[in-house]
Amino acid sequence: MNIETLKRIPPRSWLFVPALKAPEWLPKAIATGADGIILDLEDATAPDEKERASGVVAGLGIAARERPAIVVRVNASPPELDRDVDAAVRAGADGVVLPKVEGPWQIRRCAWFLEEAETKAGTDRRLAILPMVETGRAVLRALDLADADKRVVSLMFGGGDLSAIVGWLRTKEGGELALARALVVLAASAAGIGAVDTPWLDIKDTAGARDESRTVRDMGFTGKFAIHPSHVAPIHDGFSPSEEEIADARGLLETFERAVAA
């Protein structure tokens, strides 16, 4: 999936898969119907396993598969960043999720590493960049991040890390995240790209995942992270229009067509 497609049709669900489990779990993740899959080389990979996990990702041969969008969450700093970006390119991934972003320079550095890896691999495919917005500085500079490079296709909101850094108490209602969510959505909208919301953390509460998805859809988010396969369908449900909304839209179209005919 190329950069323009990811901008035009942003995935509703982004399901995390630990990178070391990818050979076994990736087919299962694809079978969930998720619109997007994130192979995680960062938080889901232990520090002493990161180099091996990067090698596993590099050998996946993603490009040859019939599949949804697949991206790789890389580690933020060189030399791990350079190694992980190279692995994502070699795997045939569609993009990289860049964590711990504080300013546009980090996105431009990632773009430079991608250009180098793509040239070395001899491919004309260009990988997207999806920056994580998970600090106070990143939230307040969200538009600068969105505009940092033409490869940026979505802002990825990390409410868990943001809450821990700022000192907010996380609640199921999520009121503490309202302002940050609004700023991320405004920046993404201004830049014409997607905005992906933080995951619903209660794995057993699928109704809660659906309801929060519906709430953030109405705020302007285009998608949501999923940390468990059982949340994929509820997220899709939450981001899909209701029967009433579909009926209203059809009524508007029919009124317009009658006016044109007259």
C-alpha cells in the first residue's frame, strides 16, 4: 500500500504484533480483518532481543503477500533506527511507525534513513512515516510533525505514555485526554492526513472498545490502535456509519438527484 493510498483511505484498525512472533502470528493477524498491522520492534521487544527481532522482520517477505497495510514500529535512535528502517525496507513493509518523536528533525532523519535503505535495496517503493505523538511537546507541536515530510500519512496518538509523562490518572471515560486528542485531530486535519487514537486497554471489554471508537470517530480520528485481535471488529463497528447515518446520507443524495433532474 503506497503513501497516497494510506493518506486517501486511512486504516480504521491498527493491530499490534510483537516482531519476534511475526512469522507465526502475522497470518493470524491478517485473518482478523484488521485494516493495518504494526510489527513492533520497540515496546513489544525486549532490549536484548531487538537485533534478532529486526532480522526476523527483514526476512518476512511482506510485499509478496495479499494483505492489509503492514508497518514496522522501529526504535527511535541510531544505530537501532538505521537497522530497523533497513529491515522494514527489506521486508517490503508499507511504512514505519516512529516513536518518541519530539520535533520535525526526527521525522526528517527517519526519512533520510529510509531514502538510504530504499536506494541500497534498489526499490522504487517509498515507505510512509507514522509519527507517535506521546509527549507533551509532541502534542503541542503536532502540526509541525504532520508537515515535517511528505512521507507522513498519519499522526499516531499514544495516550498511555502521554498520561504517564504528564502525570494524568488514566480513566475509562478518558476525559483527561480530551484536549490532547483534539489538538492531534486538528493538526492531522490541517495537514490532510489520518489520526489514529490510543488503544482501549481493557481486553475483555469489547463493547467499551466499540463505544470509544465511535466517540473518537466523532472527534475526527480516522482509526484506532488494537492491542488484542478481539478489538478489531468492535473498532470497525465504531468507525462504521450507523443505519440512521446511512439513511440520512441516502436521503441527501436522492434529494440532490431529484433537484438535478428537475
